[in-house]
Amino acid sequence: MEEYRNARLGTYLAKGLTKELLTRNIIPFYSDFITNIGSQMVANRCDYIPFWVDTFGTILDGSSVYNDMMKGLSSELIE
């Protein structure tokens, strides 16, 4: 399968599926793991924008790599 690497097949397929969903009045979304840079690049090439960060399996006790981002989040949502 090495011959298909960097051929942008993922982008081609994601764009096609996105277009089909939109023609059916379905709002598409793209989800990937935060460390999957290749998948994030596909999403970016398909004009998806980051909307949330999935913290599945992460304990938000101050030891998370997301701690700085999460500070003050609840107070922002309440205001």
C-alpha cells in the first residue's frame, strides 16, 4: 500500500463524502485523535475547522496536557 501514500486519497474521499452529506442536508463533522497529524491535515484540506478537543481517557486534575486550555472554561460558559 506504500504506493498510495501521499496521493491525497483520504482528502479525495473526505471531500466527496462531505459534498454528498451536504447535498442531503446533513451537517458533516470530522473527528480525529489529537495526535493524528495526518488526519488533521486531511480535515484542514477539506475546510473543516477545529471546534472541540476530545479528551477521552484524560483526567482533568491538573496533570493533563490540556490543563492550560481548560482553565477558566466553565466560567466562560456560564457568562
